[in-house]
Amino acid sequence: MLDLEPQYRALRPALEAALERVCGSQQFILGEEVKAFEEEAAQYLGAAHAVGVNSGTDALVIALRALDIGPGDEVITTPFSFFATAEAISLVGATPVFADIEAESFNLDPRQVAALITPRARALLPVHLFGRPAAMGALLELAERHGLAVIEDAAQAFGARYAPPCVGCDGQDCAPATQARLQARYVGTLGAIGAFSFYPSKNLGAYGDGGLIVTNDAQLAERCRKLRSHGSLVAYRNETLGYNSRLDALQAAILRVKLPYVAEWNAARRRVAETYNELLAGLPGIVTPAVTTGHVFHQYTLRLPDRRRDAIRQALAEQGIGTMVYYPTPIHQLPVYAGQFPPQPVSEAAAGEVLSLPIWPEIAESAQARVASALAQALSAGA
């Protein structure tokens, strides 16, 4: 599914120098290395503030806490994502409310969101799944209309750009003023606060866990800095209950080496997706993903809508081809939430049909051709 070795080989001298620099400084927790990465990441994304934390999950939890979201509050989000998206809402004591997704994008459907806003709603939490920007124009207009905060889960989408117009409520494009305000901005910077993950497999990956919070609000940024370090900005002066969630300097140094290459890697991922689409064109029984503006293809995920997904996956495995299912069970059906939420038919259908193929920036076209050939063979054999 993923080969990180080519990236490591290309960057090895710079990575080793960065690690040596940190070890020589003997400053391993926060410090100048983390501060420098925060400044460089904020500048790259066009955000006023960036706060390094120890995971994408903590980025979501701290973002929610910084917005004073907790017991009695509802946060509308997607049921088709990694569990951490909803888990973070529950961990702060709020209630996740699941709105179904768009079948084509796998992202939140604004029309479903609009129908679920109640007086208890405090925030929307869209996910830019697989690196494709969600319909932020419509979602932000809904949020503004109802006085809601927007927290972006951009864990899979570092470097993805939002490109209006999007299709919003009732099939209408979002307002021209919204389109102009959001034009070609990076995801994670569109709402009140954005959360990123640097898990090693991500488009910008560390060599361990790591996360980032970005915002244009100075007060929110200060709250996040306080919360990541036991509720304290000054040593031994704890003002609130917080977390031990600091991005360590070794990971920051690695990320500083990698950050200048993100645009190049994301462009390569788009080319990989385009190549797959060309190789798979015309194959019956599959739906390939659209290469939309701004999509950075953390995953290349197709659909096999005739209930043969698992058999085809097994056939590919027998030929030595790795695949993954993201995600086999929608969040609302996981044991921790089972029976508490209404059906989400589009998400449930997707969970039975999605299959992600191998993708990384340096994957050879010959390897992609082998994947496509094996997939065609499995389809024709009735796997």
C-alpha cells in the first residue's frame, strides 16, 4: 500500500543533519525547533498561528476545548472517517451528530447537515477525506447563518486547496462573496480552527506521531498552547486542566526537512491518480475517484458497487498487491456508538464498496499497470 523508503533515501542526508542538530542542542521538548516548524507551517498554509501537538487526535480534542465545546453541546460531523473525528467530540463531553456524506466525494453533504442543526449545535466538524476538500463554501455559509464554529479535520489533507464553487444546500452554488473569500486557500485555514496529523503515512509525515493546530485567531492559538502543556503557559502556573500534548523537537526537525517538498509530492500523487484513472477506464463494475481541483490524494479510493469488494481484494492479495478498506464500518455503527444513532445509508453503502489501491509519490507506472492488470483480471474472473 505504501513505500516510504524512496522518500527517506532522497532526504537521508538532510534528515540525519536535522536529527544531529536536535541531539546536539539537547532540547527535545518544544523549544526553538518546534517554534521554527510552527512558523514555517503557518507561513506555508497562510495561517496566522500554528501550534504543534503530539497527534492529530489531540489537535481535534484541543481545538474543541479551545472553543469551549463540551457537555450539552452538539457537533455535526461525518460518520465516514477515522474514529478519532467523532472520538474527539465525545472525549470533551459533547455529542456527535452524524450527517451523511456525498456519494461521489465521500465528504459531508451540506444538505444533510442543514437538516440536523438544532439549538444545541455548537460546531460543524467536516473532514477533508482522502485529501479531497469538503464543500466548505456551503458549510461555512450554514455555520455563519446559525452561529456555529467550524473545525476542519484536515488530517489527510496537508497542502490541499479549496477551490469554489462547491454545491451547497438545495443544489445551489455558494454565494459569490463566499467563493471569493475562500478562493484557492489551503484547507485547515477556512474555518475557525484546523487540525492536521503527521502520522508517518500522511502526505506530510513524521517518523512517529505528531499533529498541528492552525488558526487565524490569536486568542484561540493561546488557548491551544496552554491546553497542550498541562493548562500552563508559564512553568508551574497551571490555569486550567490541559494535556501533555507537545510536539517533540525530533519530529519537528524531520517535518522541517520535509515541508518544502509537500507541493511536489502532492502533485505527484495527483499524477498517480490520473494514471490509475487512465489505466482503469472502461473496466466494468468500478467507480474511480474524480481528480478534482485541490485534491491531494492521501488515498486513491475506488468503489466496487456490486458487493464483490472483499473477493476482489483477496484476489489482489494473492498476487502480492496490498490494498486497504477505509473504512469497513461507519463510525455510528462501531461498538462504542452502536444503536445510538439513526442509519446513514450513503456511508453504509460506501463502507461495503470502497477499496484503496497502493499510492505514494514515487510509485512507478509499471507498478500501477500491474495493479490495474490484476484488478481487471479479478473483475473478469468474477472474483
